[in-house]
Amino acid sequence: MAEAKSEILPFAADALHTSALAASHDAAFIEGGADYYGLRQVVMEIGRACLTPGSRVVDLRCDLATLMPLMHEHEDLCKFVVLSHTEEQSRTCFDLLRTRVRLGFVDAAQLDLRDRFPEVSARMLLALGALTELSASRRLEVAESMRRRLERSGAAIVMEQVGSEGDEGAQFLLDPVNRRKRRIWSAAEWESLFLKTGFSTVTRIWSDGGRMAWMLKK
């Protein structure tokens, strides 16, 4: 039986609708500051290990702080698909990626994972905070789609907030859609979800205490 391990340390551009809205250039890097440095380094190392010429990288929630170093290193050989879950985030991402989109290095689109999943294969999937606002059943569906669309020898990187084990000391987030409190899952609950959906390897790669990141492989 697969176990979670710990190591803390091509599709066409016209297949997606690209928004040409602009936003502040500096706003692109607000999310994810110095505390993201360790995560960025791990993502870079995983990218160097699994990406090959012609690979596709899909970012499910446009985390530019983590994505841009990876893109700078691999954009001449790889295709990047960058998805935003809100119109505001779409503006921010497009402002920085406009030239790359027009040159065909990047496909950018607005897509809400609560409604659908991008039906394209990927050598590398980034889901940094992308599952937070989903219901438990939808998290399962999205994780299953991630496994199905991830190529062999590829890697999915998931980062989420983690709470305490058990009900005692449970932490909650306010769901921005229905205004209800949602309990923050423990690391073990996230790992159970990933293993349930069929990932054979679930490896802890980064943590800052309140958040944790995993590398998932088929």
C-alpha cells in the first residue's frame, strides 16, 4: 500500500479564452513573499528533474511567486498553462505574462475549479492553494483529475494550509462563497485524499508550520 513520505527540505492557445486586462505589475508578486523561498527552490529542483523539451506545465491557481523562476528557466523548451480562479487574479497574471502569451509560450485563462478541470495532460502540475475553497467531494474529484491528467514520470505539487489532528484545537476558514466556516484539514487528511485518488507516491517536500507542500506521483 502506498504511503505518504516526508522530505521537508500540447494544447493550442485558442483552446482557452485569454483575457487582455491589465493590472499593477508589482501586484503580481504580493502573494508569496520571503517565506515562499524554500518552496520555490524545491519546485525548481523538481522541475529540473522531471521537465523535458516539449513538456507542459499547468498552474491551477496562478501562483506567480513560485511559477516565474520555473518559467524563466524552462520557457524556451516547455509550454506553460496558467489558470486563474477569479477575474481579478486573471488581470494580475495577464499583466505580467502578456508578452509570453502573445509569443505563444504561455496560455492564460480564467477557470474555477469548483466548476471544471482543464482537460489537458501535463508533465508538471502546480496546485498551490488551489483546493482550499473546494468542498470535500470536489477536492476528491479535482485530485482524481490531477492524477488522470498527470503524465508518467511527471510530478504534481500541492500546497495547502494544514490544521491540527483531530477535533481538539481544530482551525477554521470562512468560505468566501457561502460564508460558512470550513475546517482546515490536517496533513494526514490531505495525504489520505491523495492516496485515495490513486497517487502511488505522496512526499512532503516543504512546510512553514501552517502550510505544507507535497509532491505527488502516479
